[in-house]
Amino acid sequence: MRDGLRALTSRGRSFLASGIAALLMALLLGENDLFRIGVLVTALPLLAAMVVARTRYRLSCARRLDPARSEVGGEATVTLRLENVTRLPTGLLLIEDTVPYALGVRPRFVLDRVEPRGIREIDYRVRSDLRGRFTIGPLSVRIADPFGLVELTRSFTISDTLVVTPQVVALPHVRLSGEWTGGGDSRTRSVAAAGDDDVAPREYRQGDDLRRVHWRSTARRGELMVRREEQQWQSRGALLLDTRRHAHRGEGPRSSFEVGVSAAASIGVHLSREGLGLRLVTDQGSEHLTDTGASHSLLDTLSVIRHSPARSLEIGVAALRQGGGDGLVVAVLGALDPEEARELARVRHTGITGVAVLLDVETWDGAEPGASDDYRAVQGVLAGYGWRIVRLPAGTSIASVWQDAANRGRYALGQGGAA
């Protein structure tokens, strides 16, 4: 009953106060009719509180997101499934789902009655102009009486996560030659005419196919041995994203940082679809990407990436050098000085293709493209070391300039030029 009284609405409190006032006046004036009215008005919210407080609905809730991963500016549909698992019908139910402000206002619904074992499904849409991982839920159910005198709130515990990824644009195919490195145990080796006994075996590792067990070597060594699999050739590359706060301009979805994240996502997805084994590197070092669903893993990582306080690319450049077998390096860069550009440029050597996507960050402050002396100097340094330059000023899509990645050691100045 105490919970029911705390759940009185403004209307319920008004009824209760009016009823008590009517009872007091009836006692003072000796009015029996007014006393009856006071009893009725007082009893009504008290009875409603008692009924609602003693109500023990058993509801089950499930939530489905379609899709669970959405691009910036895209919509996702949230489906709520409520089931009354008792043999009693429910009363009036007020449903409210918890949604972050970035996805819009909290959705509210009214269910008049759910029959025993009945199921109700409710759909609503969410949309975000910001990247991130957003928690949707838990769902709260407010149980109310038909007169709106009492509302008692109960919440479920389940919640779901909507991943809003950077915008990905389709890029034209550009031939990027690079070093092809292997992904198997060893280079392809020929099998001798005498049979596969001459193939050098190795120790069994968890997950190896048992059909590859080399029984003769197993018997000789006294431990399980397997044949080495042939080399699986795969092109490998690295994607460097400059996240330093001081290297970018602008705020919000149209800032140079967000444009750079979107460009990195578009390039990463494009290269992954072309069969490139990709790793993501920032000025903070290498980011972990799962082996399965490489493009999805990249997008999930980029969905939550934020500005870093770093002042240099030193850690990121060191991480690129540790890659070893990268045949392609694509760097999405903010503002650089010529010395930083020189340190990065030295990562590229014979057999490695280097592509630098240079964000002309000064254009986010209204400057003309290529007007900065440092910007032109950085282009010259990178081009001098054989990097391919893709200029990306404000208001330009990465898809419209990606063809420049095919130009070896050339860059544009103003309307055109080469070095």
C-alpha cells in the first residue's frame, strides 16, 4: 500500500486532498451529503493505489534491432515484443523505452489491455548523426488505473547495443601494386616423388585439421605431428588514421576529423573487399581487429574512435615499421609539419606502395585549397619519397579523388602540377 500511495499521480493527490477537505468541512458543518461525497472522493485514489500495488503482472520482454549496425544518418528499426505470461489480463500499460539523446526522444506507447498469454509487438525507428555504440533499454512499464490516479513503474533489465558506424562511400577500383606476403605455415614446397613422407611436419596445434596428421612422424617423435599446409597468399596492408586533436579543424559531423574517419572507413572496406588483409594503426599505435569479418571489425573500431591528445605521429610510425610484411600503407592525415612528414615517408621502401590522403584542414577554416605553405611542403616531402598523394579539402568526397591514388609520386598544386 505504501508503494501505491507513493505512485499517486497529481490527479490522485488532488482527489485525496479534496476528499479529506470535504470530510473536514462536512464534520464542521454537519452536512451528511458532503460527508458521503468526501468519503467517495477519498476512497477512490486509495482503492486505486491498493489495486495497482497488489497487481502482479508477469510480462516478458524481448528487443530486436534491424539492423544492429547502422551508418551515420541511417535508420534502424527497434521491435519490442511483450508477452503476458499469466492467466490474467493486464490493465492499462504505459510503455517507455530508454534511448540515448543522440538517437532521438524516448518512445512512449499505451497498451489498453493484453489478454492472458497475449503478445504485443511495437516498432519504432531511431536515427543518429553521430558515430558510436549506443545502449537501448532497459524498458520501463508503468501500470496505471483507468482513472489515471495511480502510476506504478517497473523496469526490465535487458538492453541492446546499436552500433552507428562512419559513413562508407563506394570507391572506384584503383590498381595499387604492393608486396604479396604469405599467410600459411611456409612457402609452397614440392612433394618428392617418393610421397609425402618428405614433407617436413610440425607439432600439432589446437585447431589443426586431424586429416593433416602425419602418422609416421607421430610414431617416430612420440607426439602428434601434422603436415605443413601450403602457403596461402594474401596481400597485407596497414591503414594509418591521424586522430590528433590539434591536427584537425571544425566541430561535429562535418569536421575534418569526422571526414577523415569516414575516408578511412571507406578505404578500409574497399580494400578488404578486394582481398587485402588490413590492420588499423593510429597515432596511439596498432588497434586490435578481429580475424573474422575484417570490414565489420574495422567499422566497429572506427565507430568509437575519438580524438587523441598526442602531439606527434611517432608512436603510429613506429607501429607501421613493426608491420614487416605490409605491401601497402594508406595514411589518412591531418595537419603535418615537413619533419613529421619526412619520418612517415621513410616507412615506405622498395616493394611497398604508400598512399597519403592529405586532409587540407585549412579549408575547414575557409582558406583556399593548397594555400598553406606547410601543406605544399608536406606534399613535396611525401611525393619525393615515392608516396602517392590524394588531396582531400573540405566539401570533397573521398570517392571523387580516390583515382589520384593511381598516380605514382605525383601531386596536384592549385589546378594541377607535378613533382
